[in-house]
Amino acid sequence: MCRRILTIIITLIHPMLAFAGESKNPDAAGVEFFEKKIRPVLAEHCYQCHSADAKKNKKLKAGLLLDTRADLLKGGDNGPAIVAGKVSEGTLLKALRHTDDTKMPPKGKLPATIIADFEAWVRMGAPDPRVGNAPTVVKEIDWDKARAFWAFQPPVKSPLPQVKDTGWPIRDIDHFILAELEKRQLKPVGPAAKRDLLRRATFGLTGLPPTPEEIDAFLKDDSPTALANVIDRLLASPHYGERWARYWLDVSRYAEDKALAFANTRAHAYRYRDWVVDALNRDMPYDRFVRLQLAGDLISDPEPNMAVKLTGLGFQGLGAEYHRGSVAAQVIADELDDRIDTLTRGLLGLTVACARCHDHKYDPIPTRDYYSLAAAYNGSNLDIRPLSDAQSVERFRTWDKKFKAAEAQLKMAEKKKKDPKVPDSTQKEIDAFKAKLDRLRKEAPPPLPMAHVISGGGTAMRVNIRGNVERLGEPAPPGYLRILSALPPGEAPGVRVTDAKPAKFTRLELADAIASPKNPLTARVIVNRVWHYHFGRGIVGTPSNFGQLGDRPTHPELLDTLAVRFMENGWSLRWIHREIMLSRVYQLSSAGVPKNIEADPENQYLWRHTPRRLDFESWRDTWLAVAGRLDRAIGGPSLDLNKADNTRRTLYAKISRVEPNALLVLFDFPDANVTSDRRSVTTVPQQQLFALNSEFTIQTAKAFANRLEKLSPREEERIGLAFRLAYGREPSDAEKRSSTEFLRDAKTARPTDRLTALEQFAQAILASNEFQWVD
């Protein structure tokens, strides 16, 4: 059976397979890893004996310098300290592991997690930005010079650039795109076919395929508003919120456990996921979306629905939570770091967590600012709170108190009855208590809906020297990042100090600072994320890093103009979707042009639409939708993805930090322990083996075949219907012939066959390459 299915899959193969390696920026990610995980350890434990300063002071040991990458590769008296990519070679890892005669640091072995970080760093090629001589320490930041960097300048609307082909642009976006193309002598390709455009828009906004009826209606609609009508319909669909919530959940590192090494599920986590879906479906203004997730419990407004006001706090309320044990201070510091990292990468596009142990080496973020900002979460707690009004909560708690008291009385009476010295009247008491419990059960108010939230915070901190919680340095006045602050001249930017005692910096003040229209980053970052998911690459190619190590914007004036207009249009995400999707550049064909490919192989300047492979969630959901198995219910508790009869959208799968689902990992689902801005795209044999052999795909293929049988009495009609349902198009003559031959051959049963001929054909259609690509 597998050979026959593979044969037809090859026949139906999509010409865009060559694009299966969607690129990330490994160098930037590696350098980021070095700055956060490796450099602080070297500074804390190694430089005293293995640095240029140690050599200058005649304290250098074993002739080993660790100041630069070249020094590490060269090594000392005993050979190279590291061999990039090889964790079994080099003296450094051996010394850290204490497996050799040399044991470093000499005062004691470092924690296993730190050693694992060094191993991971060497395995990835030991990325290290330190070149040449040991870096000079910069004592003061020139704030005026630092604010000249593009990302720290307020975004401004630019006039539309002049273009030669004045008839090409249909939206403001197109003027900016075409101007850059003309500057580089790149000519955009023609428009996409209507069928391709509808599939692109439908998958893009809902993660599901268009139905044959929707395709037919769009192909027949020749009005100038045909696409606009489709976009409005898709944005009004509840499935829009499901699709785009998944992207936000990647950023917020959503999971349903605490990151401990034992069972620690968070039973109400799904409410935050559903809150995000609902907020997007209601087009909640993005600035309010941010405020509620950071400080919904502190906001004073007339919102009567406590679920709306509090559930968004799961953004941090569902973050990492570790076992305190005997190292409580260190654990608290690690939890704070997780919150700061998620907050600043996700909302601001800055790697502020790199400043936990040392001043940021590239961006104007001193260590003091890290602890000033962290004050917003210092002293906070992760709690579970009811989402009902005060009256409902009080009614439930009163009932619960009575019920528990009756239960305790019943247990006491039953215990007394076992004592032979107690009179028989005890049975009457037992009967009375049981009757009372029965009555209370009937009177029970509805259970209180609960959500995981964060509470408290705002307490001032002191700098942890080199990230060490036991080495406290100067006070860090609570406040916002100085590089993003704009206070009157003479005041320290971003820091508020009182003579009496350190000021507090609450989560509400943090939320107001981030969601402010004066913040130069917030609108830019979210607009860039939306652009990234529509085109496969953001205007800034590193969506969570707008700093010096991040990519520069390919179209800076366009990004700024969209950011300003986004705010002017009420921070509406639906507005930015429409603005992008109604542009001519979004509607371009995915056809390749050799000259353009040679000049711009990554399509950074958007001379065409880059073909996109569906992520796993959309791919699995489309299997279910095409087969007629998809349960389209919105929201509710998460389910086990491994169960073949789970027909909910993949969004509703249980997500674990401790035990990541193997199937999700196989298909490039991000690590829920950290905020994620992009999906890696891999192509490995196990993915196709899943499509061929898993119980899920077998059951879905059977359902698809059953659907074809019910809807079409003749074989030829079934072939055409299969193509329309799966690919949104009619089969070619060659495809009709190969499909007919396949079905004829498959009717000769073999001992290994698990499926009928039509079921095998259905599986081949679903497992083909075209099924998982969108042009």
C-alpha cells in the first residue's frame, strides 16, 4: 500500500519543494545565546585567571586567554579550549565537567544547567562576537547618540515615494514597495490567480482551506470589492481568532504546566488561550490588549466582565514557576528573568534579559535598567482567581463553607459510630448530615470559573552583580527603560527617585509605558509581526529583536507609516490585516523570475509572493476539514493530541513545558519554555511517515473516502471532487489518468493493505506536497 501511495504522491508533487528550508538568522540567535548564557559565566568565574587583565597583572594561568573567540580556539598550554561543533574535544568542557585532571572553576563544579549551556553553545559552532582584542568597557552611555538609532526614534508618516510605474500601486503600501523594487531594477511579477489568492487569504486569516462553494463564488464575483468582501467575511469568522491566537501564544510561551520536573498541570490555563481568541475576534484595540495582559487587575475602568479584565493576566500568570527549595532567591531571579524576557522581546522587540548579568553589549540597556524594569514584577505572585463578580464569589464561598462543614460533621459522626461505647442515636446524626449534604448539593451555585493570574509586584531592587543574587550592588531606582523614556531635561530618563524611599514601579505603570502611542517600538513591533505572518518575513527580519543585533528594516518608511496609521486607526489589528491584504504586493503571483531570483534570492523586496508551507496546526486542521471530520467548536479545555479520535483544532491540544508533545516537536512546534517569534521549517522523513502510517491519518483518509463515496456515485466524479476539496482546483488530464490507474491498480488487494483502493487514493491526496503548500 505504501508504495502505491508514494507513487501518486510523487505524481502530485508540488514544484515548490525547494523552498522547504525557510531561513532563520542563526548567527544572531547564536550571539544572543552567547551574550545571555556564556559571557556572564566567563566574566564571573574565568576572567580572573584567564583574561588580558590577568596577564597584565601576571596572574594568567596555563597560558589560556578567554577574552575573544580566537583565544578560545587557540587555547593555552594544554591545547585549544574549544573545538567548534565538537563537545568531546577541547579543554574547556572537560575542565567544567571535572572529568579531567584540571577542574574549573577550582572552588567547585558549576551547576549542570550551566555546563549544558556551554555544551549547547559549542555544538552550535561556538558563536562569539568578540573579535580582535579584549573589548573595552564603556563606562557611560551617550544617550543622545543612542537615541539616534532607528528603533528608538518615534515613527513618523512619510509622504508616498515617487515611482515610475504610476499605474501599479493600488494602496499606499504599494508605493513604498515599488519604489524599492525600481531602485534595485527589480520588476514585480503579475497578479496571482483568483483561486490561489482565495486560498492564500483563507489560510492566512483562518488557517483552514476555502470550501468549493466559496471558491466558486469568488471566481464568479468580478466586482472590484470581491477580495475586500472575502477579507471582511474571514475577519468576521470565529476561526480568525483561533488562527491568530496561535501566533500570540508562541510569543507568550503559552503552556499548561509550570516547567518543573514533575506533574504540575495548570487546570485553568485554557482560559487564557480562549481569552486571546475572543479578544482578537472582537478586535480588541491592541493597546488595551497589552494593558489587560500586563495589569488587568490594576486598571480602573467600567468593564463589568471580570473574565475580560483578569484572564489576560495569564500572559505572565502562566509563565515559568520553579521549585523554591533551598535556593529561593535564585529561583525568584530566574522567574523574573523569564517574565522580563517574554515582555521585552514580545512587546518591545528588545533583548533586555541580556542585561541581567552585565550591561548589554550592543544596545543602550545598562544592567541597572534591567533591575529598574524588573521591579514591576519583583514581589509578584502567580495565583488562581475567580472570574465572577463579587456577589457570585461570595455566594459560592458561603455555600462551599457550609458544604465542607457538613462533610466534616458527617465524617466525625461516622467515626463516632465505630466506637462501641457511643449510643445508637449516632446513626440518626449520620442520616441527618447526609440529608443536609444532599440538600446542599441541590442548592449548589454554578462552579466559579477560575484563571491563572499574576498579582502584586512593584518593589524596588538592587543590581545583582553579574547576575549573582548573593552579590548585591547599587540600588536600581524602579522605572522604565531609560532609552525609551522621554522626561523633561535634567531628570534621569526613565528613573523616578524620591528622597524618602525608593519609588514603586507598578505593572500598571509598566503597561501604560509600553502601550503609550509615544513608545517608539510597540506599534512597530506588532505591525511587523502581522506583516511577517502574511509574507513569511517581516519588514524587520528579526521580529523580536529591533536592536543592534537585529535586522535592519528593508522598508523603514513603510514600517513607520503603517505603525502611525495603525495607532491612528484605533490600534485595530483588523485594520492592518485589511491594509496589507488589499495591497497589490500581497496579491502578487508566486511565480519565479530568474533575473529577480539572482538579484534578490530571499525575496526581501517582495517582487513576488513567497510560497509558504503550512505549519503543523493548519496542516492537521486541513486534513480534518477536507475529510469532514473537523470539530469546529470554539474554546474549552485542552485535549490530548495523541488520540486519533481527537478532531478538535490543533490549537486546543495540551501544551507542556516538561513533556513536549513528540508530534508537535516533529513538526517544528516552538519550545514553550521561551518566547518564540518564528517557526523553524524542517523537512525530515519522519514527517512523511506520520502522514503514511499514523492512526490519525489512517482514520482521516477513511473519513475522506467515505465523504467522496457519499457525495459522488461515479469514480471519475470522486477524483474531481477530491482535487476540489483538497487543492481547490480541477485535476489536469494527466492527473485524471494517473488517479484512475492508481485506483485500478489498488483494487487488487495485497496482504499488507490496511485501506481500500479509494481510501488509499484519499490518503495519497492528503499526504501530497501540494496539500501542504500555499502559493
